[in-house]
Amino acid sequence: MQQLELFPKDLRIERVDPETNMYRFYRLRLMPDLFGGVSLLREWGRIGTQGRHRIELFEDASRAHDAMAALYRTKKKRGYRLVSRKV
């Protein structure tokens, strides 16, 4: 079982199933914004492509970390596995 660091800022997870031709990635990154809050950048798509992205804004880092952890748990239940993490 893989466990996240206490406060990761960058996660990349992948779901690979050759039998169904499924090669997906999902990346979550926390970044400070210009107004003192924190942005959660979500990127997803097929491995090897640029994919799509969405930015969510949060007032503070704790709410952004909570959202990141919730997304990670949801994706983990769907079969995604941790590939890399950066602090």
C-alpha cells in the first residue's frame, strides 16, 4: 500500500490496463496564486498526450490539500496507482 507524504505538492498517478487499451494519467499540483491563496491544477488524459486541465482556487493551503487528498482517494479506488510525487 502506498501512502502519501504529509503535504505533497505534486502527484502523478496512472491507470494502465493493456487488455482494454487504457493508458491514462492524472496529475495534481498545488501552486500559490497572486492573491495569497492556493491553486489546485488538475491535468488528465491519455499517457503521451498533453491532456486536459482544470484549475481550482482555494483560500488557504489546508483546503487545497484536503481537495487534493480527496481526489487522490477517488482515483485510487478507480485503479490509479502512484507514479511520482514531488515536494
